[in-house]
Amino acid sequence: MRSIQGRTRLAGMATFFSAAVMAAGMSFTAAPAQAAFELPEGEKITNVPAIPRAIPQKEAYELYDPKIGKNFDLKNFWIRADVRVRPEMRNASCFGSTFQGVGNCNTFAQANAGTKNQGRANDSFVQQWVRLGIGYDLSPDVNFYMEIIDSAVWGGNGTVGNGAAGVDALNHNGAVSGNGNGGRLGVRAAYMLVRNFAGVQGLSLKAGRQYVIFGNHSLFGHFDWANTGYSHDGVMLQYSTKAIDSYLGWFKVAETDLGQAAPVGSLTNNVAGGITGDGGSDADMIIFYNQIKSVPGFLIEPYYVFYRNAMSSATFSGQGQGTAKHSNQTRHTVGNRIEMRKGNFDAINETVFQFGSMGDNGVGTGSALAGGAGGCGGNGRCLSINAWATRNWIGYTMYESAWKPRLAFNFDYASGDGRNNCGQAGGGACKTANTFENFFPTNHIHMGYMDVQAWKNMMSPSVNFQARPSKDDHFEFWYTNLNLASAQDNWYRGAQGAYIFSKTGNTKKHIGDELDFSWTHMMMDGKLAFQATYGYMFAGSYIEQNLGTSTNQQWGYVQLWMNF
């Protein structure tokens, strides 16, 4: 897998380039590609990331001559760890309305009835994680790695009660999640890595629970901004030469019929939501990703993703047809990412097309397509997927200046659907499924730090300015103009769920304008980082029309992160 160390954070606003020439800049996550970039002599990509690095280079190992024998050799054992504490606040989370359900500012019925609950929905909390990575090198080519994470919200385990079983707030051992640790302790990674697999030079195999990170995190990232992030269970093959790196992976996204450690064929319900165990109702994903490094100054990354979800149309349909990783679909994704770095300029273009078919989750609730032509009843798939997205950045860095200021422009677009609320009660029959699928990204680093926007049904130009007044300090100003691509689709927040359900007759697309400021101070050569970020969002006409309020939103945090 690729290194997740050394990510730079670039964003911006800007021009949509033609298919051949790409726009935009941000750091790149694969070290081998750096050699292809033409930077001024003595310079390197050093922009401090908006999110301090995760545990870096888990596959890295030191060369040694292994001893013959089966005994544990302490010198082949290694650990790495990090701890992060982050107080966070958000005022007017629903712009003067109150949350309805999980992360929604309204419901579909509420949107069309013109009713809402008034409230400020201010919130503040503290999140913390501790990660411990344990590795052992059986040989220079065979590596074991396991990463344990303790993810916690201060005060989130136990209750205000005391003394009774499962309510001990003093030791935080409450049974909130139905187990003894209250859901705090988990496994972020657990895999074996075999290099030069089967004697083939340059061929590696990684099997187990692992990070999946490609490009600039647009579709697949670690999402370490969240307190748990993304991990995937599966197998990844990598073949590397000087000119190209190719990755082929299969991952099990959902397994419905077999519980953890259950006997084979037990048909145990294993997915939240009370889904009946069914061996055929799983979700799988295949990724074929390529990184061409042979063109000086450029990095070219064509890829294909196959996603199949065989669960019924009604499963996880509560947020409508645009719900992330929606059930009952087969989706093909074809894309290409091109990054250019030459002299003071850097640019990125990523363009993605999606096609396939999806079931109508409105069937059974009055859909005109129920049992009709197209076979949409039950698990039939009558809806045609036709979605696309593009991400374009262009930046200029004044390496000659002491502060090395950088100005970047950005334009992001992701398609929406003209009738996306069709799956909701009273929403009518679905006809298409054209909302772009964002998969498993790190959206926090792309469209403003307030996380109010996913790469779904959106159009967003932005401008970004960064500078390094010292080798240990980095600050950033970011302006983002937030809009919907389709007024009839919903507004999806950074975590990809519906933030606001659009009214059936909504005509407004301008969500608002976001301003962000972030300052990072690195200590101990980057092993310790302090970061403070503040964001302010001016509510636009879309919020006024769909919530009946125009209250602005504020958000901020401070963060201390230690890596060793």
C-alpha cells in the first residue's frame, strides 16, 4: 500500500480545464511519484497538512539478515503510536432549525409540509483517540501488522448514574454499545504483507483489514479527520516497476449472514438494522488502480471500480435514493486523475463517470413502477445510473519567497438527480439514479473544513491561500462557494448523509459561502502538532427556501496530536 505520510493540503477554486490539461494541486501520497515532479533545486513538497499525518508507512521495514529458527526475535518487532485530543464546537448546526434523526435538519415530509422545529442546535464536545500499531518482520519480504484504536468521546461512555452495572461513568466502562468497553476499543488494521509474492519481483500481496488510499482521497481515503476513519477487509495485489504501479483489490463491504466468529453457514444477522441473514445479500467492491510515473512532471492515474450491493431496495433507504453505498445496485466507476508539478506550478484534474443499475426503494410505498415494466418490484433494478464528477485545482507556489506563499484555485462538481426524493413517502416514482457515489473519501480536505459538503450533488468554486512563516508554522485561508448541482436533489454533508431534504418544488441552488482559517504549529520535528481552525458559513437562498431560516453557522476546534 502507499504511504499516507507527507500529505499536503491544497485546495482552491477554479477553472475547469479541458480533458487533456488538468488543473489543480495538492500533495501526493505516493513517494515514488515525487521523483517525477520538477521542483526548483533544493525544494521539496513541504506544505503542512490540514490534518496531521496518520501513523506513517506501516509497510516500511529495515533490512536485516534474519536468523534461522522459529523463535521470536525482538529486533524484528516494532511499534508506532499516536494520541490525539480535539475539543470541537458548532453553533447553529441546522441554521436555526433542529436536528431530525441522525444528522438531518428536516425530513422529506417536513420539507414539503413547511413545518420545522425551531432551535439553535449548538453543540460542543471533546474527541480523543489512541492508536497503537504493532509490527513484526518475519523476513525482509514478509510483514505482520496490527493496529488497535481506542476512540472515545469524553463522557460518552457510561451514564450520569453510578454504581450499577453498566452505568459507571467514573471508569468509562459503560455498556452503551452492548459490550464491556462501551464500543471504545477496535481494530483499525490487521494484515499480512508479502513482497515479491510467489517469487515475482515487484509483486506484493496484502491480505486482511487495511487502509485503502488512492489519489488525493477523492474516492478512497483514510478519513482520519473522523475519530475512527475508514478501514477495509479484503485482499490487495500491487505490481510495481519504475514506470507504473498497478493495484488490484477485492474488498467485502458488507457480510449479512455470518456473525463474527460464527460457524460457517450460521445465517446470523451481522449488519446493523435487523437485516435478515441471506448469503446472497452482501456488498462487494473491486478496485483496479494504476499510477503511471514515466511522464516527466506528470502523474497519470486511470482506474476502475466495481461496486455491487445485493441487499434489498428497502434496506438503508431512509435517506432516499442518494444514500451512500445504497442497497440493491450494481455500479461501475471509470475515472482518471492527472497531477502535474513543474517549477512553481502544480495542477490536478480528476474526472469520473459512473453507470449501472439500481432498484427503486419507493416500490411498495405507492411507486408507479411497482410490478410494472422494467421489473422493479422486489429486488429488481429498473433505475439507470448515469452520474459523473470532476475535481480541478491549479496552484502557484513562490518558492523564492521566505514564507513560500501558495495561491490555489479550485472547481468541484458532482452530479445530482432531478427526482431524488422519490423513495420517500409521498415522493412519487423514481425514474433515475444519477446522484454521484462518493464511496469512502476524506471529504474534510476538499470542500471547506466545516464538512458541510460531500462530493455528491454539488458545484463549488473556491480559492485557497497558504504560507509558511517558519519551518514549524503553517497557516491557511480558504473561501468556498457552496451550491447544489440539481435543485431537486438533496444537500449532502461531508459524511454523505442528507443534511437537508429539498422541497419538491425547490428552485434554489446556492447553499452558502464558507470562510476557513487554520493555523498549525509543529514541534519536535513534526512528532507533536498543535492546530487551531475556525470556520464561518453564511447561509444562502437554498437554506432560506427549504428551512425557512437563514441563521449563519460557526464551527471551530483546537487539536493536539502526538506521533511516535
